[in-house]
Amino acid sequence: MILLQLLLPLPPVSLQLPLLPVSLPLPLLLLLLLLLLLLLLLLLLMMLLLLLLLQQLLLLLLLPLVLQLLLLLQLLLLLLMLSLLLILQLLLLMLLLLLLLQLLLL
């Protein structure tokens, strides 16, 4: 809220949304674009982690038992990273939606 109050006095930049002409302050627009970029980067990281997971699952079929156990531990850590990344993406998406809602209510 304090950040929004600090950014609001700046001159607005017009941004046309479908059916809703909205005038946004430039820093808010930049913040929105930065959050969208961060969300896209997190999605890309998640795709790379999923590819790594697939590669490790295929490798699991070819290794002896001791190495399979080590690889299973690594797969569990990878799944934990993926779940944390998904939670971070959901939080970022909620932040974006709240920011958009705040902008529409201005």
C-alpha cells in the first residue's frame, strides 16, 4: 500500500485494456511488466526442471541398485524444488492479480 501511495502522484501513462480505458502511472506499469517477466522466467525454470526430471527417470532404468537409490534421492530433491517453484509461481500470480485489481479500482 505504501509503495502504491508513493508511486501514484507520478504522471499517468495511458494503457488501453479491452472495454476498460485505464490510465496507469508509469512505475506501476513497469512493476507489472517486471512481475510478468519474473513469472515467465519461473515458468521457464520449471520447464527445465521437468526436463531434468524426465532425463533422470530414464537414467534410473539403466543403473544398478546402489546408483538407483542415490538417483531416487536426487529425484525427490528435484520434486521438492519443483513444488517450491510452483508455490512461488502461484504467489507471484496472486500478487499480479491483486495489483491488477488495485489498478482497476483506482
